[in-house]
Amino acid sequence: MTEIEIRNKATQLALGFTDESDIPIRYKKRTSKKFDPESNIETKFQEQIDRWEEVVISILTNVSNSDQAIRFINSTPIVEEGTTTVTRNKDFLDFLDLLIQRRDRDNCGSSELGSLCMLHGVMQKRIESQIES
């Protein structure tokens, strides 16, 4: 992924996992040109984007192979035909192993762990949805 792609993905993740009231208006209304880089909401949202980029995306790309890291970041797991439960899915289990490693062996911070758990939850829902259909 290029730097621009990483930043765009971090912004998408921040938009997807941030409470609506904490998102600057310029992201809610694409036509809005209101932008105050000094505002509290803008500063906090930029910190969210930075956290997704610097912590989560960089961790995933450093500890997983590139194809799998992209699947984790985009929450687009491979679900093989015949998979009957989420606990039989390789991407689900690999992501879970990564979570356990980051939490127990690497002692990551609560912010990183929370973000990884949110991504893992979305991935689980997508796997379950594919299994059901």
C-alpha cells in the first residue's frame, strides 16, 4: 500500500469507528468547506486517523503477510466453501492469534487492542454473513 492509500484507509477506519458526533462536519458533508484545523473536534479526529495509521495499519502490515494484512485491514476475509462456523475460518483464527500475541506477549496499549478488537469483530460478522448466505 502506498502512503496515500494507507492514509485514506486510516481515514475510512476512523470514520467507520468514530461516533458521529465526534466527526468533523467536512467529513459528514462532502460539499462543506468548513475546516478549522485548530478546532477540538478536528484535532481529536486527526489523532484518531493517526492512531489507525500508525498503530493498527503499521502493526498489521508488519506482522502478517501483505495479502492477509490487507484482508485484515479491509475486513475482507477469505471464506472457503464448506466453512460452517467462524471458528473454522483461517483468517478469523489468524487474526485472533495476532490479537492474543499483541495483548499477552507484546503488551500493546489499550487503544491498539481496542482498535484491533473492533476490526476483528467486523471481520467475524462478515464471515458469519458469508457462511449464512
